[in-house]
Amino acid sequence: MNCADVLVIGGGIAGMSAAAALAGHARVLVLEAEQAVGYHSSGRSATYYHFGIGNRAVRAMTAFSREFFEQPPVDFADQPFCRPTPALFVARPSMVEALAALEAEMQLFTDTIERIDEKGMLAMVPVLKTGGDDIVKGVVDYGGRRLDADRLLQAYARRVKHGKGDTVIGARVAGIDYKAGLWQVTTERGQQFAAPVLINAAGAWADHVAGLAGVRSLGLEPKRRTVIMFDPPKGIDASEWPFVKATVDDFYMIPESGRILASPVDEVDSPPTDAQPEEYDLALAAWKVEEYTTMTVPRIQHRWAGLRSFVSDRVPTAGFAPDADGFFWLAGQGGYGLQTAPAMAAIVSALVTGGSWPEGLAAFGLTPDQVLPDRLVGREVSV
């Protein structure tokens, strides 16, 4: 039996950032089912930081996390985890009202917002379809950032190892028992681990893990999202284009390694699985490119799909389960896991160690009752 103070199930960005935050306080072991950390959702993200996604709670976490990405602690990384890449949110005539509402929401968290007209949008992205029933208004967030997801994950893994922790790969959980104040975990390979605190950061599999432990589920809903990559038209350099997103969440694109990455922002119900793109969703992605721009997609160079898991209110959840001592939920990050990881890690550290709620999150209006699992399982929150 390998004993620790805290076991973390799941080596994605949520589990690794939480483990890194706790490694200085306790002996932490991360159990990752796959042969590498960040294999599923964390490794299939568009890796972009912006305020045009999620609700107000998510934007508060994003705002809190910004300083960590731009100026990480000197003992954690020697350079930022991001690089400036503006975000352009576009609207057709039917979306103008929604764009105004989005602009007002984003302005609560950043002062880098600017309205832009058709001429300005075409100067940034000359292939956009503008005018008439096409794109007529836009808002630019010059505070948008591309994130280096792999470097961030590896930095968290190093922090775990240099602290009081370790990461065990290929450790797919087969059974969980609670005995004598310890959570005892057995993997499919027969490995055994035990700790008084078990953090469930298993992504789309989090409700399954809860079931193994006899804990009530959160009602997680995994959703599949598809991404394609294609070459820009000959003679066009897209490398300096911004991240472009439709206000109604049905299209985004961003330059990537000399090509263009695009998605129809689809959310297709899925069981927890190693998600793969389906032909209809690939066709939809290509069609959205041609709907919003003058480009065509004669050939898809690369394609993939990933799962984004949500709870009912779409706010990432962190906190001890009200029906199981020492069982800690860290789930429902949706598509915000990377850009909210520093905030969620700070929340986990405070709640597990009994520390104070992070002042920075309180300043942005985020309170414990918004993230604790009690809100989802019907027990009054006490903080």
C-alpha cells in the first residue's frame, strides 16, 4: 500500500495544478490512467485565454489567473506561459444585441476592450465576410493570450515532484473503498494507494470515479467538441491574425503553426471516452469556415475531438462532498480548465488546507458558495 496525505485521481490540468498547489503542504500522489499527463481534454484544447467564454464566475477565475500566466512565480517558471494574441468577437445583424451584452460582461474584468468597425476587422482578418447579412460589428480584446499548455502541465508536474509528491502514470482506477478514515484506491494493475483525502479530478470520468467510491454524482455532462486544421489560401500569411469567435458560439478560428485551426463550437452529448471526430462534425466545421469567411477548406490537414464536461450551472466545482468525508470534487471545468487552472488550484489549496479564501477571487466577486459541490447535491452551504 502506497500511502500519502492526498490522492489526486486525474493528471489533466485540474489535477496537476491542484497537486502542485498542495505539494508544499502534504505528501501528494497523482494517479493518471493514461501513459502521459494531459492526454484527454487538457491536451486537446485551443489553449487560448479570453473573457468571451463562460459565465461571470468563470470570468472571475480567468481574471484571477491572468497574473500567474503573465508573471509566474520565479521558482515556478522563468518566462510567461502566454503570448499576446488579440481576440476578435464578431456579430452579424442578428447578433449585435448579444455582442453588446458580451462587451459589457467582459468590461467587468478587463480594460483592454475596444469596438471595431468593418474596415478595422478586415484590416485584422482580410478574409472575413462583412456587410449586409454578414459580419457588421466587432469587439476586440487586446488582452487575449495564447497559452503554452504543454509547458504549463510540465511545470506543474515538476512542482509536484520537487515538493512532497509524485505522479503515477498508467494507474487506471478499478476500485475505491473507505476504511478507517482512509480512501483506498486499487488500480487495474493491482497497485494500491491510500490517503485521508481523495481529490476527484477525473474530468469526464469524475462521476464514474464517484460511483466507485459510493459518492453521489454531480450530474456531469460530457460534451464532444471537434476541431479541424487547414492551410490558409495561397499567398496569405495568417500568422498575425487574432483569435476570431462568433458572438453566438457557433464558430471560432485561430492561426496555428502556419495553418488555421477552426471549430464549430459544437457540444455533442457523449459518454466518457477517448473522443474522436465524426464526419458530420468535420463537415460542419468546414462549412462554418466558409459561412464566416471567404476561405474554403479543400483539405483538412488535421482533425481531433475532445470532451468538455459541465455541471448544471456550468461553474467549475471544487470542494469536499457533503456525503463523504475526505472526498473532494474537482470537476466540471467545461472548456475553461486551462485558463482557470491557477484560480482553481488556489481554491483547492484553501479548501483542503483550511486556509483563507483567496482575496483576489473575492475581489472579482467569486465566493465559495458558487463553486462548492453542496449547491449541486441539495445541502445548504455553510462557509
